Amino acid sequence: QSALTQPASVSGSPGQSITISCTGTSSDVGVSNYVSWYQHHPGKVPKLILYEVVNRPAGISYRFSGSKSGDTASLTISGLQAEDEAHYYCSSYSTISTVILGGGTQVTVL
Amino acid sequence: QVILVESGGGEAQPGGSLRLSCAASGFPFRDYLMHWVRQTPGKGLEWVSSLRYDGIKEFYADSVKGRFTVSRDNSKNTLYLHMNSLKTEDTAVYYCAKDSGYRDWVLWDFDDWGQGTLVTISS
């Protein structure tokens, strides 16, 4: 099963909102509410920022929000800040391969 | 505070074997499904394997099925990944991660991560 499809890069200016898409199939994102998102700064450990599509773990900023429609999940970062510059990965439970991750999206703050 | 510490990484030749360990503390290890996730050089994250809280049910990515075996010792709060028939494409940083669910309520996410251990497969 191929990786979930994410754009390679997304950019925005400070204060703007950006959205990262994560497209799967009817075997994963389309049928699962177990969609999660991770922020990964170079040289650091990935951090869970959303789980079960829309839920934020304790300590994660309200600026991160999630949604899902059909086979596509989305992560929106509002009020973009310099510290948000990182790689972002989506992940989903899959009825075929148990867990499938996206290829990652580099977010650049202009 | 959840702490996960991986060890056992290093260099091996193609066809060789390694055993990774993940020592857990700060939470009731025996109540949580655990995962292994890897990041290959210059590439993204790849889920490798998961093991149910009681060790009864194992899950593997197709890329490692038949070569890797996941296990755990709940009395030692430790997760293992036994890697056999290693390939150059197994070169990666291997992370263990905790699911945020509890027992049979699995959320298939990676809530807390260790620092990772580097595995290099080269002849």
C-alpha cells in the first residue's frame, strides 16, 4: 500500500493560516477516525499534535486544528509562527496495512 | 513523565541481525500497545511494527514481515525488535513510541517517542 499523499511543501507568512492535505483511500483515511498528525523539527523527536482527526493532546496550541472529508484529512495551522516551520506527517489506521503514514510536508514560514 | 529509551542500534552487514530494545518508564507499560517507527536517511517516517499491551497480537509492515519480530517483557517494562535478514534499505533511525490508547482501546497513534537508535546496514 502506498503512503498517504501530502504536498511536499507549503509556505505562508507569519499570522496567516495554512492547510496541509493528507489523501488516502477508502481503506484508511476514508474509513478511519484514527488519523493523527505529527510535527517534526530537524534533529528532534516527532511530536503528536492531533489524534482521532480533531483532538489535541495536552499542551498543543489551539492554532493546530484537524478535519476530514471523505478520503482526505487536513491539518490547519492558524496564526502561523516562525516556530511552526517543520516537517508535518499524517498517519492513519489502515484496514490493509495496519498503519500508514504520509510522505511528509515541509512547512516554511516566509 | 513518559520516558522511552532505545538501544541496540549499530552497524550490521546485509543478511545480519540486530536486536533493538526500548526501556519504558513513567507510565504503566503493561497497559499500552507499543509501536516501532523508523526514519530512513533523508526520507520520511515509516511505521514498522506494533505489539498489543499483553503481547498477544503483533502487527508488521509488509517491508519487514517475516524478517522482524516484535516482543515485550512487561516485567521489565521493555519492548524489543528482533531484526533478521537485514537489508541496506533497513538503514534508519528506529524509534519506539507509545500509543495514546489504553489496553484494547487502541488509537493507532504515536503519543510519546524515544530519542531513537541508528541502525546502519552496509557491507
